[in-house]
Amino acid sequence: MRVETVQVALRPRSAWEAMELGNALVRRHAGTIWRAWLLCSLPVFALVHALGWWFDQMGLAALLMWWLLPVFDRVPLYVLSRAVFGAAPTLGQTLAAQRRWGWRAVAGYVGWRRFSPWRAVSLPVALLEGVQGAALTQRRRLMVDGVGGHTLLLTAIGHLFVLTLIGSQVALLLLFVPTELLSESARAMWALVTEQPPRWVQLLGNLGIWLAFGLIAPFQVGAGFGLYLNRRTQLEAWDLEIAFRRLRARLAPGVASLAAVSLACLLVFAPGARAQDATPGAEATPTLPAVFGAPVDDPAFERAVAEAYTDPLLDSSRTQVRWQRKDRAASKAGSRQLPPGIFGVLTRMLAFVAEFGLWIVLGLLVLALVLTARRWWPWMRGVAVRAPVEHAITVGPAPPLPEPLPDALLEAVRALWAAGERRRALALLYRASVAVMAQRAGVTLVPGATEAECLRASRRMPEADDRGAFAEMVRVWQRAAYGQRLPDDAAFDALLDTLAPRFGWVR
């Protein structure tokens, strides 16, 4: 890295300012970053999901894309590092560099370091500094040491943003559903997602997850790169080095001229100086009085100086009072005397237990009471027993029973259809189909069973044609009940021709 070519103002910042600097760099080079990220990850997404579709393992395909995220993190890191320490790369240069840049360093982050929450800061160390082995481990630990908590919080916030985007995509689909049908549509969508979803639904879900990670991951990489720059500025004083380099560049011509003049003066006055030094017993004459004159003791001048120093604007000292603990110095001295390594960790653990031991015991006691409440809570019910209040028993009318199915089912359905009550006709036909399905499957449905529950119960019917006929009836009924899409006369007759021979209805 050439510090003199840096394109940002390097100075010691807080961790939050450093992360904001990284996000500002991502926003400035957003076009190159996201286009390169899309072109690099889209072929991998297509290949992985083609294999997942072939082997019917779409969940493993989504897991593999998530696992390969450190490989795609090289793209924004390459653009940002080149843009900060030189000219920003073009899209072609970025894509060409991904073929050979950083593969060896990123190998550990798709292996044993995949779950590291500090990847946003440690990945630039591995990709940009070129150190390996024990030096890389030591360097990585040094960089993370000052910003480990902020990096952990950055990773957690990034995952929360991804979850928010995924939930927003689901909510966006529900925005197009009418309000009166929202509950049924949400139930149907939940059943479609959770109960053996088809592969195209899984593919759309994986696509939404991939887009969410693709939108958030460059910001995480940029914030981590900002923390990395700030950490190196703090450790290596990059801001001072840049200031000295610029000062040297500005003074270099003048220094060369001054050196030439000094050399000429030395050559001219060197013999006289040697002759003066050779005089034995000669004392050095002070030159300060010759330049500034003899010192003058003027009382008025002394009073003017004293009055000037009494001016509050020129006084650089101030008195500040603050409260602090008496044993603060002792506690700091005791903390410095802790043994290093594992013994220091054990000492701090014992000190924590000794300081908060009673609170820990209280918490464990409350937890034990909560976990065993099922056993002792019934004993406490009789402590404050109230006299029972007698209420008048009110008997309401029983709910009406469903109408029995007619013997001549097809004639009744056709009569309702011909009379214009098509929804009632389909409802009667659906009830009869559910009754036949429950009888043949040998199941007992609860009152108010949904269409999804009926479909799951129909899988127990021995005949595949019966299952297909019942599924067709459910689809027609759902379109009519929730989408107001009634079949025409030809489709209705075809439905009756399919159901009547399968379910044994006499025409």
C-alpha cells in the first residue's frame, strides 16, 4: 500500500465514524461494486441451483450460496482498496482480477473460519497485507483487538437487515391480496411454504435470500474496511506519515538550495574559522548582545508583561473539579497485577463470581422456581380462596346442524346450477366429495377442517385416481370461494363427469 496516494482524509476516528466512512466509499463506487458482484455471483447461483433442482435439494443450494459469501466479499474489497490507494478500477479490471486475486487468502474463510464474526476486519488483513502463517494470525489478532465488539455488532446488524429484507419481500406479496381474503391467503401461503413446497417456490425463496445478502454484504465489507483503515491509522500513525511526506515534498526544492548555499559558505569561511580555533587561550565571545543589544531592566516593561499574563484570554491553565472513587487508583493498580494468559482469565472469572455471586444465586433460584412451577403452583391456589360466585346458567340455542346430503346428489347439484346458485352447487359438491374422501381414507375430520387439512387426509386414499379427482375438486372450490372464479358450464360438466364415476354417485 502506498500511503502517499491515499484518496481519503486519514485521521484517528471513532469506530462508528470509521464504519460510516466505509459505507460512504461503498455509496461512491456503488455502480462498479454491485455490477461486478452480480456478474460474479449470478453464474454460481445458476449452477448451484441447477444442481439443486436436478437432485431436488434446493435447501442445500441456498446453504451453499450462503457458505460462499466470503468469496464474493472479495469484489467490494478489491474496488474499495484500489479506490482509496489510487485510481478506482473499472468493471473489466475488477472482473479480471477476481480470477487470480485473493484465492489463497480467502480459502480459510470458506473453511474453518467461516463462522468468524470478525471477518469484516480480518479479511482485509489476509487479502491486502500479504502476510502468512503465524505473522498473519498475530496481525489479524492485533487488528481485531481494538474493534472486536464493533465488528461483532456490525455482523449482527447485517444479518438483521437481511432478515428484514426477506420479510419485506413476503409482505410485498401480501400487499396485492384483498383485505377480506388476507387471512385465507396468508394461511394458503404458509401451507405452500411449509408443507412440501414445490421446487419453483423454493427457487423463488432462494432468489430472495440471495438478493437480500447481495444488497447488504457490500455495506458490511465497506464498514469493515473502514474499521481496518482506522485501526492502521491508530497503530501506524498514517496521518502523521502522510503529513511528513507532504511536508518533505513541499520543502524539497528549498532544502536543496539551502544546502548549496550552506556548502558555499562553509568553503569560504572555513580557513578563518580554523585560524580562530587555533588561537590558544581565546575565549568565545557571545554574539547575542551584538544582535539584540544589551538587556534593559525597565520596570514599565515588567509591569506590562505581568498585566498581559493576567488576561484570561492568554491564560492557558484552568481548574476542573470532578468526583471519582477513592479506590480507583488501587483498583487500577490491582488490575495491572493480574497474571497474563489463562490464569488472568480464571482470576477475572473468580472475581466476577465473588462480586456478583448473590445475584447469580438469586437468578438461579428464580429460574428453578419458574421451571418447577407446575409442581408447586397448585399448592398455592388454596392460600387465598375466594368464595364462589353463583352465576345463573344460561342455555342458548344449539347451533344448526349441517343439512344432510340429498340422495340424488347429481340432480340436486344440477338443479342449483341451473337456478343460478352456482356457489351453493359447488359447495354441495365439495361437501359430498369430502364425505366420500373421509370414508375411503378412514379418517375423521374435525369440524371446520380447512382445504389443506382435507388434502393431507386425502393422501391416505388407496387409489391415485381418487386422490387426483379430489384434488381437482378442491382447486375448483378454492377458486370459487376465495377468488370468485366460477367455472363455466363445460368445465362444470367435465368436473361432474370426473367425480361421478370415481365417487360412485348415481346420475
